[in-house]
Amino acid sequence: MSVTAGTPVVNEDEAALATPFVKCLVRLIRAQDTYGSQDGASDAELLARFIVNEQQRREIPIIGDPDADVMWRFNIFYTAVGLSIEARTRLVASPITMISHEGFGRVLLTTGRLVVFSKTVRDVHRFGFATLRKLAEAGAKLVDDAIAAIEAYPEVARA
Amino acid sequence: MSVTAGTPVVNEDEAALATPFVKCLVRLIRAQDTYGSQDGASDAELLARFIVNEQQRREIPIIGDPDADVMWRFNIFYTAVGLSIEARTRLVASPITMISHEGFGRVLLTTGRLVVFSKTVRDVHRFGFATLRKLAEAGAKLVDDAIAAIEAYPEVARA
């Protein structure tokens, strides 16, 4: 990634937007925008809701249920991970999330009989990433780890 | 199972109550009864809530969210399956359930990286079994199938 002095963040964002995972996430968001109310929004604008910096994180209370908006972001992020895995392996990867009323829970991604990803999550209320690059990296890492697991146990992933 | 003429249902129920799966389920229910308010209840009485006959099934509306009581029964049943698997294999089997507001959803049981059980469920509102024997058989079959899967992929179940 070539970063010109003076505009590092912009170039960093552009590089993040060009990654396969972020493109997949944007496609999913646009697909769910049934009435096209966000057709005029740029990719960066659509993803703005996923960006939560350290200051903002601290200000989000973690009391009570995570709201519908954060649950939507949380679920669509892991759906994009599943779709990216499918695009590269031709295996359907289904996310399954179980979040309690307190914002604690588990996320699992499975293909066939293989658990390709399993994570205990907390503070779902604060789900988000500091920058677009961090979002792109987190998604790409999940996809890469999942594909490594599928390659380690190919017949279980197809069972 | 020896069934004496005249009292087949009673003996059938007794046989069901003596199976390892049903004993495990009863232990779990008693463990959750923190204040001991049901200490005087027999095992059959504790399990009465799981018995839903065909007539009762039809009368349960499947509109709106399944209520807290049925979700509790649903979750404790699959937790008992997980515990029974653990008792026989020494591997922790965690259930993860994702039920939508309409009573549709998925249940997964995993050990290590192996999905030992995966099911799409519907009409969770009507979760229940026609008789104690059916309950015992359904639980035992899930446990047996899960153990067969673990034996088929032993290293994945321990990954």
C-alpha cells in the first residue's frame, strides 16, 4: 500500500475499501437496502456505522440489551465473513450467533460438520472497529483462519 | 422392557425415567430449582411440562414469540443432550441455539471443532413429546448420533 505524506488516512481507507472482504460487506449492505434509500451513499458512507473509535467506545453504555441497530451490524459482519469463505471455497459457511440480553454470547461459523470459527463475545453493544483498515483486517483474518481450518480438515468440512 | 398387562403406560414411563438421558435431564431441572420449591415433586411431575400430546400441540398457537417457559424447556433439553455426551465421552459438548421471533431457528451441538448435531427447528412454540418414552428415545438418539459422529472424527472433536 503506497501512502502519500499528508493524506495517509484517505489512502488507507481506499485500500481497505478495495479488499475482497469489505467489497463483500458493502454488497450485502446494499442488497438489504430494499427500497434503495441509500443508493446515493458511497461505500465509505455505508460503512461509517461500523467505525467506532476509542473515545466513542467508552461512551457507549453496556447496560441492558444491545439495540437492533448494533445487532444488525454484528450479524451482517459475520454473514459477510461466511459469504467470503463461500466465495473462496465453494462451501456454504453459515454463521450462528447467540447473544444474551447482556450483550454476551457466542458466534460460530460452520461448514459441513466443521466449526471453522468459534468465538465468545462480550460488550456487543460496542461492536465496531477503530478504522476502515481495522475492519478490513479483522474480516480478512477471520476468512483466512477459516480457510486454513477447512484445508486442515477437508473431509469434515464437506461432511 | 417388561410390560405387565393392564398397566403398560405406567411401566413404560418408569422405564423411560430410568434411562440415563432422562435422569440427566431431571438432575438439570432440579439443579436449576435454586430455592428447592419443587423438592417434593416426583421426576414424572417435573417432566410433565415436556409432555405435549397431539391434541394439545394443535391447540398451541404458533403466532408471535415462543414464550419464556417453552424456551426454557427447549434449552434445557439440548443442554441435557450435551451433558449426556460429556458423561460418555469426557468431551464438553456445548449447545448453541438461535431462535427467531417466529419460532424458527437452528440448534447446534459442538465438541472441539466438530459439529456433532445440527438441526433446523420450527414451531418451537409446540416443543414437547407425546409421551415420556418418546422424550427418552429422542434424547437417547441424539446422544447416540453425536457419539457416532465423535467416533467418526475423533481428532476433530478434540481439536
